[in-house]
Amino acid sequence: MLRCADGKYYVGYTDNLEVRIGQHQSGYFGGYTLRRRPVELVWSEYFQTRYEALSAERQIKGWSRAKKEALIRGDWEMVSLLARNRQDEKGSA
């Protein structure tokens, strides 16, 4: 997960983290991070398969800012609490 210069987060997956960060820093990608540089790596995780990495990317992209920041801090208790709160919100809707 990258933190962009504007404070927003970008979540993606790659087979080569160092190269991908360099691509984002250089503006190689014309997408989300192009006008939000520089970027800073704030969280990463290794996954056994691309499928697992893609699944995690999709899940984290749907998280609130607070939950992403708890993940970055390694605050698993807060990640769990925020997940329960979201489930409670869905159940009462």
C-alpha cells in the first residue's frame, strides 16, 4: 500500500515491489498515482500466489481509511473491531 503526496492510499499487487514503486515514483503509470507523487510504501505483505495477492488487494481497497491505517500500524485489534462495526452497520440496514 502506498501513501500518496495528497495523503490518499493506493493499493495494488506486484511480483517485484522495488520495481513497481520506482514505476509509480517516475510516473511510468498514467493512472491514480501520476498526479499524487511522490508516493511512500507504508505496508506490504508477501502472498504465496497471485490469486491470494489479488484477493487481498480487492478486500483492502474496500476498507475504510481508518481500517487501512490500523493495518499500516499493525493494530490487528482495531482492524478486527472496525470489521465488526461494519458488519453491525450492514446488519442494521
